[in-house]
Amino acid sequence: MPRLRLLLALALWAGIAAAELRREDAFVWSDPDPDFGGFSAIHVFPGGERFLALSDRARLVEGRFRRDAAGWITGVERGPLTPLQDENGDPLDAPRSDSEGIAVGPSGEVYISFEGIARIRVEDDGSGLPRRLPRHPDFAGMQPNSSLEALAIGPDGALYTIPERSGRADRPFPVYRYRGGTWDIPFSIPRRGPYLVVGADIGPDGRLYVLERDFTGLGFRSRLRRFDLSGGAEEVLMESAEFDNLEGISVWERDGALVATMIADDNQRWFQRTEIVELPLPPASD
């Protein structure tokens, strides 16, 4: 009996330690709606309950996370999957419907980036219809289906966007910034290994978080890197082959600590999953 009690105590201690040391949590979100899935971007509002998710088939959905006492996701409640409209109020058609990145401004305006025809637009300019922002000259020459995957907004309201591909394996990813009605390229981030950019956010700490993906033929690998807003202070925060096709990221704060919420694009295929992965983040090292 003493030995059995010792084994039970060790098992209980191991379970508690595993819970305390869990680095990330994955929730599989499923829904019978035929338009559900294909999510390429997410924005989590302060507090970690409300969110906006964007599909790469030009649909936007608002929802709420249900969480347990420890803060992990236990369920999702959502509103309608709302089709995006063009500037005339008509539904978007291919190739204009390939929406990939989302950023929410300080007044609630929603910015969306597209990669079929590389462009960015704002959803609420007061008219109820979207308004397209000016394009950087580089956008016209970007590779179709590999252009403006990532979109983020800085503390000063400047927009930052990064293409999925840089053009060559040895060429850094350019970071485009839209501020004061004009575009520039304030910095680039190094391209390391086979990973390509699929999402970005600027967290409450003012750092740029870049989500990257690689497809190995056997599955997906994901990497999360963090930079300051000059492209320096690079840190790798996650590198994993555990999850599905993670494409969207939002960084927010809970109880004084940073959390990255990432969402997987299931490509609306039965053998893939819409995973929502949450990763507690360490403070920046410098």
C-alpha cells in the first residue's frame, strides 16, 4: 500500500506539473455550415473573448471564446459568416476574393489585405462600403497567390504588410508601411530556411510578431518570430510541426502577460482542422 500511495502521488504531481508547464493549447473549431473554414486571419480584442476571423474566401465572422478558469478555450460562439462586398456593394468574385490579412484600428475600423490582386482596403469609412487604399508600386509585380498575406497595425496607426514570398530564397522579406497616406519600406526581416510568411501582428508591447509556414509534403510546420519595429532584436518563439496550417495570428494581453492566438486554415477539406492555438509569450529579451 505505501508503494501504491507513492505511485499515485507521483502521478498526481506529474499531472499538475504538466498542466502548469503547458506551453500552448489547441482547440479544434468545427461547424456544419458549408461556408465555414478557410480562416486565414484573426484579431482578438482586449480581454481575449471577442474576436474577428477572416476566411480566404472573403467572409468575415465575429465571435466569442468560452474559456475555463485557467483561460483556455473550451468553446466558440459565432455570428454569421458575412460575405465581403466590393466598392459598389456587390459580392467579391475571384480573383478579388482572396482575403488574407486583417488589422483593426484604434477606432474599430477593419483593414483587410488580399493576395490574388495585391491590395489593402478599409471596411468602414462611414459609407458602409469598403474603400481601397493606394497601392505601393511593388504590389503590381508581386506573384499571384503569394503577395499580401500578413497585415498589422502599429501603435501610431501605421499599417504594416508583408508578402508571403520575398522573390528569392536568399532575399529578405520587405516590410511595407502605410502612414500619412504614403507607402515606404522602413525595414526588412531575414528569410531563414524554407518558411514563408503567412500572418503578422503588432502586440501591446509594440513588437512585430511574424507567423511563418512550411509544407514538408508530410504536413505543415509553423514558426513564430518576434522583432522590434526596426527589424532587429529577432527572437524565435515557436517552431512546431504539431499543428495544422496555422495562418493567422493575434497578440493580446491577459493579466499582464502576452498571449498569441493563432488560427489554422483548413482549406475547407475534410482531412484538415480549423485549430485555434494559444501560446503564452515570454517578455522581450531586451
